[in-house]
Amino acid sequence: MVNMGNYIRQHKEISDVILNIKKLLNRDIENNSKEIALLINNLAGKLKIHLAMEDKYLYPSLKEVLSKKEIAIKFEKEMGDISTVFTEFKNKYNTADKIITNISSFKTEISKIVNALEKRLTKEETELYPN
């Protein structure tokens, strides 16, 4: 079985970046747009590593355990959808200028992205990761 410590640590790091983004969103977005863009790019890197590890090690390992096979397949598919949506978001808002130019849509989309990621992290920790 895969060592879950790395996945849990990565979730903590991802959650910390999300928290920092949320703090900046509660302030003046225009004046914090550079820092928000940096955090979005940082989050993208952390998610890329996390997803690669899940795809390469976690899901194949869980698929070998009969009681976890169906849920592993379900999570693998769901994460692909979230990953695609996040990548599109990141490409749209990965610089301060892109954020400021589209600030209204940015506010709407960042809220949806953050919510989806937080739900996913919680779902993985409660349903997917073995206790």
C-alpha cells in the first residue's frame, strides 16, 4: 500500500496556499493581484505534482484492493475534470494584468475553483485515503 503521509502533507500545503489566496481576496484584489497571481501559479505547481503522484502511484495501488477499486476509478475520473477546469482558470488568470483586466469574472471563478478544490481535498481525506 502507498504511504499516505505524502498525500496528506501535500493536502496541507495546497490548503495553505488556498487559505493565503482567500485572505488576499478579502482585501483589495487590484493591489494584491501580483501576489494572487503568484499564489495561483504556486497552487498550480503543487496540484500538478499531487495529481501526478495520485495517477502514477495512488490510484493504481488502490485499484489492486478490491474494496477500494470502484472508488479509486471514480476519484481518478473526477480529478481529471477538476484538473482541466483548474488549468483553464490558471491560464486565464496567471498574471496580475489578467486578473485586473477581468476582475469581475475573476472573483466569480476563483470562488468556484477554491470551493471545488476544498471539497475535493475533504472528500479524498474522508472517502479515499485508507484510515
